Amino acid sequence: MKAAGANLFNALVLIAVGLYGYFGVSASDGSHSLTALIPAAFGLIFLVLHKGLVKGNKTIAHIVVFLTLVLLVMCIMRFIKIDEWDTKKYIFLVCIISNAIALIAFIKSFIDARKLR
């Protein structure tokens, strides 16, 4: 998978999972957590930066990789803290898998670009 395609896939997954986490999962008192929208916000940022990735802008590529890594670490930390396998844990698992796929694609594209020099 190309880096731009992986970024688009990751962005769409994060938006879907974030919206599901906010609207589909509620606390015991029926309220919704605004922190559930963090993945959706990252997904929107990745969508905005997608055009720069397609054009091959290195600065944007490095920004997207950094943000993907930050989100991956955040999701892993939250995943580890949740003891029971409930909807929240599965949401974080999907975010981890999506970010890991994107990060691998980015690293592969950086290695391929380095080989072409």
C-alpha cells in the first residue's frame, strides 16, 4: 500500500471509529465523552494533509508520520489501561491496527525514496 493510500485509509477509519465512539458508546449515566472525538479530529487532520502527501511534499509527510506515531502511542497507552474487553477496548484496537498499517506504509515509502537517491 502506498503512503498516501494508507493515510487516506487511516483517516477514514479514525473518523468512523471516533464518531462511533462518541455517538455509539455512552457512559453509564448516558453521557458521551468528548475525548472519543480525538481519533476523528486526527482523521480530519490527515484528510486535510492528504493532498500534500499525494503531491510528494516531504514536510507534510513527516508531519503526518509524527502525528500517526503520537496517536499510535496514545491508543496503545489507553488500550493497556482498559482491563475488560468491551467496546472501548475494541475501538482502541482498531485505531492501533489502522495507525500501525499507516506507519509501516510511511516507513516503507521513506526507505524506497532513500533507495532511489
